[in-house]
Amino acid sequence: MTATIDVVADAERAVVLFDRTRLELLRALDEPRSAAALGRALDLPRQRVNYHLRELERERLVECVAERARGSVVERVYRRSGQRYVVSGAALGALSARPDAVADRFSSDYQMALASRAVEELGALQAGAAAAGQALPTLSLSVEVAFATPGERSAFAEELADSVATLVQKYHAGNDAGARTYRLYLGAYPKPRG
């Protein structure tokens, strides 16, 4: 079954993924297709398509879902491993953004490092849950708020921090051996225009 999001956490997978022709092939695999069908759709020679499909299959970015006999040839039908892809900071190794390496906790660098850590950790947790045949329990919230003044933004941030601290104090299980710790992070940034 195709994952909704395939988190690419390995450098070799990322290198294979970012080849221009392979990206075109993945985009064209919005539904399962053979190398011949992909070649026709992208106006590429079938041999070239087959080469790139083998590389994508080696890195588990596509999988063969059917084989059909076409005369003396067996035609393989492929689908991509995810409906969408995210590259985890784990693929960058030591170059990955790390929250503990950012001094300014109020900077956009820190927020991006937190988001990068979340992608990395969620990708690993998702893979582990999938391997165990389990769902991964998460909590997500996305809202938009417009502030009339910088002062209102600051007041909102203070109230939000107080509210979160109150909730954490109320529900945090402390050292309870049966408790499962969740990582909560909040971030706000100006919504891009357009």
C-alpha cells in the first residue's frame, strides 16, 4: 500500500530522488504505469525509463505492483512509494538542523530546526509503527490568527505560553513508568502572501 507521505531519511535515497528525470517519472506515476507508458507520457526512450525505474526501485521509491506478459516480454507496472515525499534532516547527517545548536530561541532558525527535528522523528516513528502494523498516535493543530499590532501578538504569545504551561502541569504524568512522553512544539510565522 502506498504511504501518504514517504519520509526520505537516507542520503542515498535523497540523491536518487533528486535526479530531474526521476522526479519527472515520480510525478507521472500518479497512477500505476509501465515503463512503456511512462516513456510515451514523458517522450523518453523506454531503456532510459527502465534504468531510472530500477534506480528508484532499488531505493524503495517505487515498487512493482504487477507483471504482464506482452509477447515475449514481461512488462512491469510500477507505483511510487508515497503520494508525496518529505526529505528528513537525517539524510544530511551532521549537517542537519538541530535545535540545540541554535542559540536564539526566538529566531526563525530555531523554529526551522524544531520542524526539521519533528520531520526526522515522525518519519522514524511512522516507519516503526508501519512495521509493527500499528497506527502512530499524534496531535496536530494548525490555525491562522491576524494581529492588529505587534503588542497584540506579544500578548497572545504570553497568554498562549501560560495556557500551555497550565495544561502541561495538569496532564503531565511525571515519572509514571507507564506514561508515554509526547514532544509538543508550537511555532508561529507570518503567513506568506499570495
